[in-house]
Amino acid sequence: REKQHDFFARDGSNLLHRAKITLADALCGLQLDVKTLDAKPRILRVNFREPITPTTTKVIAGEGMPKSKSPGERGDLIISFD
């Protein structure tokens, strides 16, 4: 059984990240730092220059979980907003 994580949810090999942002950031854009779950954690810096709506999502290819049936391939990291 999979443990719940504070920042990520899993959908197959994709990781879902829901970021909480302020109204000012939603209107003006922001730079979002997302810590990865790799064995050696990294910080992904994602820039949003356009206004963000509740339906805005950003897909970062290849930054999700490893695909069990395709060694060497990874799912995507999908960022959405509250």
C-alpha cells in the first residue's frame, strides 16, 4: 500500500502536485520551486509569467515516477493550483 505524501499524489506513473498560491501571485505570475522525489533530491524551478486560473496546469515531462513496464522512462509531473 502506498503512503500519502504531503505534496504529491500519484496517478499511475504521473505525479500530481497542487500548489497553494496567493492572489497576487496568480495575477502577476510567479516562480515556483518544486522539490523532486529522486534519490538525490533536486529543485525544479518553474516560471509562470501569465495569470494563473483555477484550471491552469503545467506538465513537466519525465519528472514523475519510473514506469514499471518501461525501464528508463518516467511519467510526468503535473502542477495545478489552489
